[in-house]
Amino acid sequence: MASYDFREIEKKWMDNPEDRDINRGVDFDKREKKYVLVEFPYPSGEGLHVGHAFSMTGSDVYARYLRMKGFNVLFPMGWDAFGLPAENYAIKTGIQPQVTTDRITKLFKEQMKRMAFSFDWDREINTTLPEYYKWTQWIFIKLFEKGLAHKEEMPINWCPKDKIGLANEEVIDGKCERCGAETEKRTISQWVVKITDYADRLIDGLKNTDFIEKVKAAQVNWIDRKEGMEIEFLIGGSEEKIRVFTTRPDTLTGVEFLVISPDHKLAEKFGNDEVKRYVEKYKQRDIKNREEKQKTGVKLTVRAINPLNGKEVPIFVADYVSMDFGTGAIMGVPSHDERDKDFAKEMGISFEAVTIPEIGMWGEVVNKGWGKKKVSYHLRDWIFSRQHYWGEPIPMVWCKKDGWVSVPENELPIVLPKVEKYQPTDTGESPLANIKEWVDTKCPKCGGEAKRETDTMPNWAGSDWYFLRYCDPKNSSALADMEKMKYWLPVDMYIGGDEHNTLHLLYSRFIYQFLFDLGVVPKEHPEPYKKRLSHGVILAPDGKRMSKSKGNVIAPEEMTSKYGTDVVRMYMSFMGPFDATMAWNERSLIGVSRFLERFYKLVTEHAGKNSGQEMEGKRLINKLVKSAGEDLEEFKFNTVVAKLMETTNGLAKITGSIENEDLRAMVKVIAPLAPFVAQELWVVLGGHGSVHSQAFPVAEEKFLVSEFLSLAVQVNGKVRGVIEIKPEATEEEVIEKAKREEKIAKFLAEGEIKKVIYIKGKALNFVVG
RNA sequence: GCCGAGGUGGCGAAAUGGUAGACGCACUAGCUUUAGGAGCUAGCGGGAGCAAUCCCGUGUGGGUUCAAGUCCCACCCUCGGCACCA
């Protein structure tokens, strides 16, 4: 027995042309701008996920609120559409990834419209379109020109079954994500981008942002800057030296052995057969998946000399030392390092406790030339090559004479050619390698015969700079117009998942800083994002993560057709704090549905009755207006809904009528959350045009005060009674009234009043002793 | 181990140092001859009591304060991220 038909209302207002205008971000508008960005999705075949629906609903409520507050809001959406699923689907079915992508993108867009997301569709972008990735390629060329991109022999994860190189994120538990075969290590030539050159900038730049603490921490920890020293150890009977990295040069006296990584080049040089076997075994495995807690290692035939005391110590190869950090070699100080102690025990190395000199040895080590100060980072350079088809072609050409040469800018974009087969080649190159007429080209420098790079870019490439493109999505002569970027940047609020707080955010900040140095983004804005907010996670009703295999997936589409868009949006706002992990609960959703019914009834019943209104109604609505505004500002949507419910419950008890103006104010408050019902009620209340272009109401202070307020009276800190006072009552009046209250007087009589604390209108405490 | 976020009814959760549990779900009782996730009224942290009322309650133990879920110290547990990082 619904009091309103959500289907009809939705149909009526879904494509309101006026709203399309309202949702547009206007370049150079005189209103103050706000750039609200929510991560654009990878359009996967399953359609819009409830997680998308949740984070986008929160972002949308916020964007709608800001518009009503009079801001010129940029709230764009697009598609991060390069990726493996479409490619895998193509391998299976032969359907071109672009075709699949176009189809799914349309589906997503439809579903987003049904959720009433107020995106500015005029600015829609798609990372797979040549007019977009032209600029992704352009950025790569600039990186190459500035010496920040080069080819390097790199060990990669190799799937022997699929004959393909896999990125770390494509290897799950040491197995290929696609076929489940054990992966191995293989060395191939890869494009590498020197993000480490920006390590310090990426840390320092955080000062110019308001990211929440955990996001800043994630960035800093990922970069993990460590100051220490590189110390040189001579190898006995050889000209070779081993450089170790340590943050504790003062423990040099306690060195009992050195350890080098199996990837260290000296392992090969000084290794006997046993060492070779160890290294071989190590390389078969995925480094990330060592389960054994026990440390293993083998001894080299040579020994190292401690520069401090000339002591000869053995050198081991062990996999607990990683080539990725420091120098790939450490000095083993079992008396001061737990891991070294474990290793010494495993290897049967005896050691004694040593006292560390009072004064650090930094100076001595440096002065005597044994070593030098060094900063080391956990952050590694960024492997930028993928041997996949469905990605941006890397715009480089290999010429025997000139080496790697970048494609001239005026030849961009290098369009991804259509292929017949999406299977990888036997050599592990991308399917592009099979297209001879595409690969064979002329060297841009010497005009001689040359070959195109067949690697494509990683998934991150297109999403690194997409927020710039939204400022000016159709520009054909630049990433985006400088003046437009100057107007819209920085992104005021960037909403996304925790999983992107490290890599995506870091890569994207790096690319922005690089573009900043090139002078192609505004010099006024050294950082791209002002604020970063993590959205929460929605679990299945069983409290587990949703997954197709568990069959516990909630589809937003199903929910909206069953209960209506407004109910689903309001429920998602109500279910908990925006950044919390919450389980879906349909009963609770029904509660929200019941509320919306009551709300609708209340407004329609009071509409047009303007006489005999009660002050209490006015007060409730003004109170709502005030606190709801504050909560919306802070993404506290759950309490906004709670307050709307509270107000509605309170108003239902009122016998008189409610003024139309107040009803309208209430409808404006609900508008960002429940846009369809709000619009319908707006019209019922005689409003003109769209409720979404109305100014968010402002509470009138004079209506906020009630005639009486209740004050908790404490005796020795415990609440012993409540008295009704007038807000303007003086301290003396309040104390007198409290003393006359029987319940309180009883406790006061137990002793002498030593002190009275009165906080106006808030608390009264008698200290009795 | 490190970093981050948390620990409040049966459940999801509220609470600028000032009446803990708003709001919702579930539940209980009653009303309404009640068309399909109904509506209305009342109750709903634990204990004692016919009741008024009293005592105890925000992970544990200390502390600051007239007053602590909230601030400080130590510890325990849960979740998320990163980890043999030298």
C-alpha cells in the first residue's frame, strides 16, 4: 500500500533536461568552484557493483549538496577501460575488446543514471579512445625525453603455459591468474620509469595536501625512505668489494658475516656448485611467496675483511636479503639484529655480545673512506611494460643505428591496431608483434628501417592523469587547456578505495609532479589532489566479501527495481559511516523504505495548509536544516538520515499544520539523498523548476530556541535530576530551582555544598562533601 | 614485526569533556477484519523492587577533572594495509 509509486516518479524525473544543465561544471564561472572526483571504474562484465554504487552515492550526495550551497561543481565520470578481462574475453570469444568495452560502458552508464548520479556527462572520458590515449602516449614520450624512461633487463614473472609475462598483481600465490600454472622468473627487456627520482618530492608534497592520516601514512610507508650508509668490505684475495647498506654503522664491530642476495652479481662470480643450485632454486620461486620461516643460505668460498678491525668474516648467499633494497648486501650483526641472529643460529655461526661504541661511527667510516652516507628507498622503479594487447601502445621505435627513438609528437596517437588473434606469441611478446606491417616502420631520426615497440602500457597509465582531462576533455592540442586547469585544479575531494591509496595515488601524484616540472600543468598547484577520502566496503549479508562464487552478491540494479532508487541511496547513506565496513541488510533497507513513505505522506498531507501552524514544527525543521547541513559537509550521511527520521517522527506528533516554506526546506534537505522523491514533492509544494537548483536552506537562529530546555543536574558528578529552565535563566535562578527539586534536595542534604559548577544551559553540578 | 583504523545493547550504530545508547533493525504486549517486505500505541543495556526509586554499566587496569565512551599512560583483542627493508 505504497503512498507513492516510485517507478512513476523515477520515470518522470530521470531525464529532466533542467537537471542536465545543473549538473554541468561551467568553465570559468564566477561562482566558487569545487572539483569532486570519485574514482572511475573499470567497466567489468558484471555491471555496476554495489561497491561502486555505494561510493558514488556518497560522492553524489556531496556534489549535489555543494551545488545547492552555490558552488560551481565539477563532478565527472569516465571509463578506465583498458584491462585484462576484456582481453581474456577476446581470447575466448574472438570479440574485439573495443566492442566488448563499448557495450559494457553503455550498460554502466545506464545503471549510473538509474542511481541518479549527477555526473557531468558532457565530460565523459574513456582511456581506450585514441583521442584520449594520444596524451597518455605523449606523457610517455616526455618521460623518455627527460631520461625518466629507459629499457632494462628485468626479471619478471613468467607463465610457461600461457607463454606470457605477468605483472606482480597478476600472480596470485605464485600462480598465474589466468590459468593457475606455477609461474617462474624470467629476464626480459622492459620499459622502466624512474619514479624513484621523485621519491623525496612525493613525501614532501604531502605537506600541501589534506589527505586523511592513513592515506599519508600509506604513501610514506610505501616510499619508505631510510637514511644510512654504504660501507665497503674488501674481498680477501681479490680486487672485488662488497658494498653493504646499513642504518647502524655503529654496529660495525659486531659484524660476524656478510649476506648477499641470490640476485647479487657476486653470487654468480664467487659461487661454487652448491651456491649455483641455491640460486637456481631461488629463481624458480616467486620471491613474494616464501612461506618458510626458517632462514636458509650457502657460504661463498671467499671471505670479506671488516674495514674497522681487519677481521675476516664469511660471506653467505641467502634469500632473506633482497636485491630490491639498499645494495642487496648486508653486514650480519647477530648480536644486534634478530634476523641476523636467526641466521647465525641456522648456520651455526658463534658470536659474542659486543658493546656498541658510545659515539656513532658515521664520521670515522666516512673519513677513512670505507663508505659514504646513502639514502635508500623501498619504492622501486616502475615497470611500465606489459606484453598484453589491450593497452596503450608504447610510442617507441627501435632503430639499429639510433637505438630507441620516440615517435614524433605529430604522429600521435599510435593507434592500437586490430589483430586477428589475441593470444600471446611464443616469444612472450604481445600479439602486436605478429602484425608485421605495423611493426615495420621507419626510424624517425635516420629514416632507416626500424621496428615499433610491441609492449603496451600498464593499467595505471590511463588513470594517472584522467582528472586533468576532465577539465578539458575534448582538447586536441594539449592534455587540457592551461587556463581551464588553473580554474578547476586542484581536485578538492578525491574519493576512492583503500586499495588505491598507495600505487594509484603515488603514480598519479608522480606523473602530475613530472608534468608540473615540464610546465604543462598550472604552476599554482604543486599537488593534484587537495583531499583524499577513503570510502568504506560493503559486505554481503553474511558478513563476507561478495563474490560470484559464493553466490552472495547484491546487485544494485535488483535493489533499485524492487525498492526504488531513492530508497537504495538513502539506505546506503544510512547504513553506517561513509568509511566503515558494513554488511548489507535488507531489513534495515526496508526500514528506510518505510521512512520515505512516512515522509511522503507527511509532506503531502500538510501541503498547502498554511494556517494554524505550531512553533514546535518550525523549531524542529530549523534544527534539522542546521545540523543536516553540517553533517553533509563532513560526509556524515548516516546521521543526516537519522535526523530526517527524527524530525519526521517529531512532526507527526504535531496537531497543527506546517508552513509550506518549512516543508520546502525539509524537501531541500532530503534532495541530495533522495533526488526523485524530493523533486516530486517540490512540485507538490508548488515549487518551480528543479529542487536541485534551489539554495540549501539556512536555519534561522530565532526559531532554534525553544521556550524551555531541560537541564541535567548532577550531585558529585552523578545525574540526580532534570529541571526545566528558560534558556535565558540566570545562574542564581537555575541553582535555586535545582535546590527546590525534591530528588536533588535529597542528595544535597547528605552534606555541605562545597562548590557549584554551572555551564550555561548545559550542566549544573553540586559538589557535596 | 611496522603503519593505520577500531572495540558502546540481540544487531547496524549515535553522542562540541556535561542526561550513554539518538535513528533504524530485531523482539515483546496491545489496537486496527489487517491483500502480502502493513499501519498505529507502548515497552525494549544488566541487576534489585509491587512501585517510586536505587545500584552497576562504553575491551582491561591506572590517571587527569566538579564531570570521562570522549583527554593522558600501560595492556588485551579485532579489522585493513605493508612486511626477512638491513
